[in-house]
Amino acid sequence: MDQQQLDSYRQDIRFSETLAGVTLQYRTTWGIFSPREIDEGTRLLMKYIDIKVDDDCFDLGCGYGPIGLTMAKLAPQGHTLLVDKDFMAVDYSNKNAALNHISNATAMLSNGFQHIDRALEFNVIASNVPAKVGKEMMSLMLHDAYQHLKTDGRLYLVTINGLRQYMKRNLKEVFGNYKKIKQGKTYTVHLAVK
């Protein structure tokens, strides 16, 4: 492989995409999840998410920001916090917030909710859950999401269909309720309310 090819890989990938009626510009890079386009799971989630103008939102595992930045645009009177355990994802989420002039969104490093102020509460928590997150981390994520939601707060998750029954069982256990919003060919959108 020649130097010119390697240099081209180091250039930011740029594209624009519309989710939930909001069109945003994105800059991404290799090594971040789905760098060339918005993945199918995120598309499905954002088709069914319900955001009010004053919602405080939380994007768990934000990548370069498509879910969180879209929520921030839909909730201009609220604040959106985006977190990821990958410093490049956080860096690109903040760059994409600036690129799209979104001043009510901030991205920060956190392993799940581990580095989030315990007093912070949100109206909406959303996540495109990685298939291989592991049951221990999944348990922490669901219980912490419950703790960080305001009363009547909503947790929206999208997972591969293989995790559908697992999510139903665990959300019922943690939240006392569960609703399957949409099942597509490969992904399912889940909802639980505090």
C-alpha cells in the first residue's frame, strides 16, 4: 500500500444524513463505529423515538453523535449529554456538535454511567446497544439508566433481534414495564418508562 492511500485513510470521512426529520453534517474517522454512514439500528431507533422540545436527553455510547445530536436539535430547550468510552468518539461528537452549531449538547468520556454525576437526571435515555456488551455491563447500564431517569422518563434501546427476549425480561425486571416499539428485519426498538 502506498503512502498516498494511507494518507487518504487519515482524512476525515464526511457525509450528511437526515434522522427524525433533522439533517446534520458528520465528520468521522476509521475506528469509530459505522464511520461511512448511519447504521441500520440507529436509523430504526430514530424513526420511532419521541422527543419533546424541553427534554433533557442522554446518549449512551454516542459514537460520533448521530443519536445525541439529533435529540439535541429536537429538544432545543433541554440539554443533551453524549457519552462514550472511546475518546475518539467523544472528540468527533463534540466536533460534530460545533460543525452543526448545536450549543445544547456536550460529549464526555464515560464507561456507561460510571463517570456521570449521580444527581443528573434525564427525560430520555437512548442507546444503540452493542451486541457484545456482556450481561454484567448490560445489568449496570439498565439499573443506572433507571436511576438517572426522571419520573416518567423514557429509555429507548435498539438491539439486534437476538437480544429481544433478553431485553424484554430485563427491562420488565428493572423498570416493571416493557414495550416493543418496532421489530425490523435485524433490529428491535425497545421502550421502558420509569
